[in-house]
Amino acid sequence: MNEEVPLEAKQVVALDQPRRILFGLGSSKNLVEEIKRLSDSPKVFLVTDSNFSKLSSFHEIMDHLDSTTVHVYNKIAGEPTIKLAEDVTVECRRGDYNIVVGIGGGSTLDLTKLSSVLYTNEGEVVDYLNFDKSIIRNKPLPKILIPTTAGSGSEVSSFAVVIGEDRVKTFLQNPLVIADTAIIDPILTISCPSKQTAASGADVLGTAIEAVLSKKASELSDMYALEAIKLVITNLEEAVKNGERNLAARYYMSLAALFAGLAVSTPAGANISHCIAEIVGPRYRIPHGMAVGVTTPHSMRFNGPSCKEGMIKIARVMNIDEHKKDHIDNLDDSAIGPIERLLQSIGIPNSFQNSVPFEDIDDIARFIIEKQQYSYHLPEINPRPLSFENVRELLMEMCQ
């Protein structure tokens, strides 16, 4: 074997993704064609956000579907709760459909995935919120996913996320959950409010960073993740502040979200940053992207000494002087500093100081160590081994 082959090349990297991805300005106009590609006589169950369903861009999409049998469910608002998931499933099961279409943010796309699975399979929503690959016995309905935010990457992932009754995020994870077609049209993100654009962009940034700093990072995941970081660093602030006018910034943020979603769909996965964000977010009603924005710099400092090579890769993306790329002494300044400044510029707080009570920290740390780290496969993914003591310390820093 060639000794020059990098160590990463010796691992087998899997990447499950949609069979078909359409990306580009105006690509949502291809929805009718994609529906017909999946069925000769389509009967569509269409799930969308309550807010997006009021916009002209949604009505333009519906105008193109005027000759197609479509039932619209437009009651999605906020996070994907068990109640919402049950409501969508009940509504879907009432009709005679052969395709589901989701148009909206991450919550809408996740609930669309669930409806496609439960339409053809028996049981309740809670029965499927686990990692049991055998529970889906029948092939789900074909699905087309169209994001209206540049953030979650749900349109290309094998996860459907739901907030349980205990306010903790749970998952259905299965290759059968993946979209048959993902259509990413940056034009649809123009109407996304600046605060939501900021939170979504912070989610993209955090996701990509976590993929780079993973123990299971690979050349494949790095290719997507590092490019996503570069695109976010150069376009997010403009998308937040001038997103209604700057279509180029919207375009590149949609591309970044796609790349980050693909990166984290490899075994690289997400680390302690997302784990914490997805505990404190639902529990204290902090928007997901905002929570990820808070946890990202702190988690980089926490993990940095255990993944210096990944930190250097991120620093290089920050346009560090060419002659110093391989001799970076202060990774805090070169890799984390630019990220903190970007997040501050778009209004993302640097702590949970006013949201998470100090008296809850021990319980959260214990929950992560005893249970949630295994749901996220953190022993295999997170670069630094976790203990109650160091997770508690990390949470204390995040809450100061």
C-alpha cells in the first residue's frame, strides 16, 4: 500500500443522500416535473409553514400545480412537537395520496418525512422515534423536500427530528427517510426574516464546524464542511442585514446549508455542541439555530486541544496569512475569534446567561453523560472524551 495515502483514506465513508438534488435560482418551478417523474397520476399531500403559505412565492408554486391533485396542510408553526407530528400524520392518513411534498423550514421538512413513513406503516409517531432500522417495514411514500430557510439541511438528511413530551429532541433516523428529490431554490429564502436568517446561518456554521472537528471526519466530509464554513463567513452577515436585496448572499447561504447537510450526513456527524443545543433549546424555548450559535465557540475551545488538525483547517478557511498556515500558535484567535465576531455581528448571544438557570446545570450534564451522548454517538464522534465534570464545566462557561 502507498505509504503517502492519508490515514483518513483507510476508513470507509458512507454518504446517504437524496436520489436527486435540484439546486439553483428558480429551481422550485421544476416541482411539477419532479412530481410527474415520481407518479403518472399524482395525488399530493403538501405540508408547509403557516407563515410561508401566506406569501406570494407559495401561491406561485401552487399556481404551477393547478392541474395536479393537491391537499395542503399549512398548520406548521414553531418547533416540531409530538402534537404537531401526530396532527400531520392523522391528516395525511385520512386521504388517498401517493406523494408527499414539504415546503418550509426544518420543522416542516422533518414532519413531512414522518408523514411519508407513517402513511404506509402502522403505529403512532412515538413508536418510530428511535434508531431501530427494522421498524419501517413498508416503503414510505415518495417525498420531495423544498427548504425555505438556509439552515437545517433537513432536505438532504436521513433524520426526522421531533421534540418529545419531556422537551427533549428525539429522532427517527433511517435511509428510508431521505427525500427522493430535494429542491433548493435560494429565491424562496428571500422572505426569511433577518433574525431567522441569523439563527439558520449559525446552525449551518455550527454543523459544518462539528463535521470538521469530528473523530470520524474524512476527506469527503471536509470537502463539503470547509466550503460551507467559507461560504458562511463571507455571506451570512450580508444575508442577515441585506437579504431582501442581496440575492447572491442568499444563494451562497443556501449552498452552504446544502454542503453542511451533506457533510454531517457522513459518519462525521454532530458533536457535543449540537447535543447541548438540542437539550437546552427545547427546554428553555431557545430557537435551535440561536442555541447552536451559542454553543459553537465554547465547544470549539472545549474540543480544540483534542483536534488541533481540524482547528488548523478551520483557521485556514479564515484567510490566515499564507506563511503562517502550518504554524498557528493561537488557534483561539485564528479559528474561534472570527467566528465569535461574525456571530456577534448578526445578534447571536455569546452565552445562555439569561436563559439557563445555574441550578439546572448538574441535571443537564448528568443527562448528557448517562443518556444523550449515546443517542448522538459522541463516544465515537466527539474528539474529547466526556465526563460529568468536564461537561458540567463546559455548561458553566456557556451560562456565564
